[in-house]
Amino acid sequence: MISKVAAAVLLLAIASEAKPCFGRCGGRPPPPCGLPPFLEELPSDAQAKINEIWKDYKEGDKCYEEQGLTREIIDALPKDVRKSIHKRPPLPFLRGLPKDVLAKFDAIFKDKSIPFSQKPEKIDALAEQLLTGDNLKKFQEFKEKKEKEDKEYKEKEAKLSPAAKEAHEKLDALSKQKFAILEELDEDVKDELFDLWKSRPHGPPRHH
């Protein structure tokens, strides 16, 4: 079974990739650099624009500008299109699965009676139980990748100076508080807030 720390990173990654919030969901990490995994779900004109944004990107480079421009394309889509994207899990190991299987994963994400700390292990157990073949292979690859990233993150975190560590802990606490507030809001209220944030001169606030 996956370690608790790595599992938490896994769940956060799943949550962040399942909804293309691009760093504005209060506590969720920004998405990885590169074309969004839900690209094929978008209208053809939006796909073309996003492909153009990322055509010169090289792996390993910073991608703040590309992410910001991609976010603007997504924000400009009609609300019904954005909501349909949000409902479709884009992760590779969930693609092609029957609706009843996807519903079981979705139920864990949405079940507020399950403590957040317990969800990673439940997701891991469900994946090991239900996934087979290529889906199981992709899940294991995804899990290993997140475990590696978590290890690298912890190593960098351990090397922070005292001042940087104190600031990091304060900012992390604020991000968790914002995440908790947003999670309790209705979707219509979230839409109102996101519409307000994206009208700011420098776009919606980002959380790293």
C-alpha cells in the first residue's frame, strides 16, 4: 500500500487535476506544466488556442505564463462547458472506465463524512481492487511518480532556512484555511467568486 504521506499527495493531485482551477482553488497545488489532460474535452477552437500556447514549451522550464494564458481560455468558455469539464476525471488511469466504476471514485471525493486524512487510503484501496490491465499500470505509474515528487519536496522543505520555514508554515496554514472555506461553498457561489477574481487586473489569486 502507498505511504500515508505519498497518498495525501496522490489525493491532492487527483483533486487538483480533476478540476482545472489553475492554482486558484485555495490550497490545491497548481497543475503540472504542459497541455492540460482534459484538452480533448474542450471545443476545437479552444484546443487550437491552447496547443498554440504550449507549442514552444520545453520540459523543465517554468510555465507560469503558459498556465495563466491557458486559464484565461478556460475561464472564457461558457459556464455549461466548464462544468462539464469539471465532472469528468481526466487522469489517465481513470479514462475508459465504466460509469459505475468512476462513480465509486467520485463518491469518495465528494463524501464529506470521510475525513480528508482517510480519503487517500480509500482511493488507493479502491484502485487496487477495481483497476486492471492498462488502467492499473497507469495508476501504479502515477502513484510512483507522486511518491518521488513527495520525497523531493520533503528534501527541499527540510533544507529551508528558519525564516523561510516559518513563512512557509504560515502560508501553508492560510492555504488550508482558504481551501476549507471554498470546499463548503455551493458551486454557484464559487462561480461568483471566480468571476470576481478573474476580473482583477492581474487575474485570480494563485496559491503555490
